[in-house]
Amino acid sequence: MKFTDSLLVKYTFLELLEREFGIELKEKETEKIELAKQSIEIYDSMEEFYEATGWQRDNPNESGREYLLEHKILADIQGRFWYFSRIRYEDGLKRAGESNCA
């Protein structure tokens, strides 16, 4: 079963995107939903997030836990840290737009 085949999973994911990251998508935007799914990374700890992304090194003034949660960069969901890569998502949207124009 594809991720978007289950309505419960799709609606739960859409709710999570909107609530935790401020990303509002409609249920029929399946390509954007798949792209958003590919833009999520889940980490067990802040240290794991910092190591994998280089965030603390690249953004020392915006790397505190409270800052990352408040600005919807990370979401603390059941003790794990969910990161939505807006760069990956926006780059994917641009690529999709380019392929639609060709």
C-alpha cells in the first residue's frame, strides 16, 4: 500500500504538517504530499540532528532547542525530533514546476 492510499494516514500526516510545521496541503495534492513525506527526517536526539544536518555549526545563533521548536524547524513528537527540510521541499517544488513546463 502506498503512503497516500490510506485516508487515515494521509489526513494524520496533513494535520501534523500543518500543526507542527505550518505547511498546509490539500488531500488531492498527492505529489506535494509525497514530496513533503520525503522532506521529513526523524532523529532520536538533538545531538543526532546536529550531527546529521550540521545545523549547530551552520546556524550557531539559531540552534537552541527552544528556538528550533518555536520556529517550527523541529517538532518534538513522542520524544523524537522531526525535522522538515524546507529547502528539500522547495527545491522539489521547483523541479516539479520545471518538469511541468517542459
